[in-house]
Amino acid sequence: MQPENLKTFLDYFDKVHQRTIRVARCAPAEKLDWSFREGSFTLGDLLRHTATMKRQMFIETYAGRDNRYTGCGKEFGATYEEVLGLMEKLQRESAEIIAAQGDAGLARKCTTPDGASITGWKWLRSMVEHEIHHRGQIYTYLAILGAPSPPLYGLTAEQVRDRGTAR
């Protein structure tokens, strides 16, 4: 995905975030500290990590600043409402910083935390892919917990199958 312009990217960025928030809102508040295995991200860690990596690493890098990612622990939000608030707040901040870079930011090179040089829009694409990757993990955690989750784009796979035609 190469955005045509900043407006196109920001619209896409918001839609991806809205799909992530829809899934996050399905997380049982009492399971925020649950993980399928000792030493793996908890459900809350996944939600906080998605938000803090976006804002503190991807966006700082895109803006030409140093990586500020320090983790995704409970200090960023211990309760369900705090975590959802964090996700919304950091999304807004991220969109504002991207917008402030203008269309030129998409073409400008930035230097990743490991020292690689990458075109801005490609770095933003990596950021979105990172969010989508962790959203998939959240869906998996919800499935393990037996918690309901929303279909990604409106219909479940079963609904699409039921509306299909046999060949």
C-alpha cells in the first residue's frame, strides 16, 4: 500500500485503528492480565504495546526523532478503561504528528531504530502492519478465552460461505 497523499493515509490509519479498537472493546476487563503462557504478553500488554510502539517508536522515528519506546507495562494503564483511553490518546497524538509532517513526510527518509534508512510512507506501512499483526493476536486471545469478537469487515466467514453460490 503506497498512499496517494497524506489525507488518504490518515483515513486508512484511522480505519485500521477503529477495527483494532472494536476488537479491544471485546476483551473481558477481568482478563486484562491474562496470558496463554508465562512470559508471553498479557491481553493488556498486547493492547498497550500496540499503542505505545505506534506512538513512541514508529511516530517518533517518522518525525525524525529518537525511539522513545520503553515497554508496555501497567504503568501505561492498569485498568481496562485506562488502556482503552491510552489507545485513543496515542492514536490522536500519532495522527496529529503525521499530519504535521505534511505530504512531504511521506517521501522523506527516516532512520529506523536499527539504523536503516527508509522512505516515510514505507515506515508508516510497517507501523500499520505491526498493529494488524497484534490485532490478530488479540483475536486469538479472545478465541482462547471464549470471548466474542467482531467480524473484521462486517460478515463472518460462515456468513460469507452461507451467502456464496456453490460451483
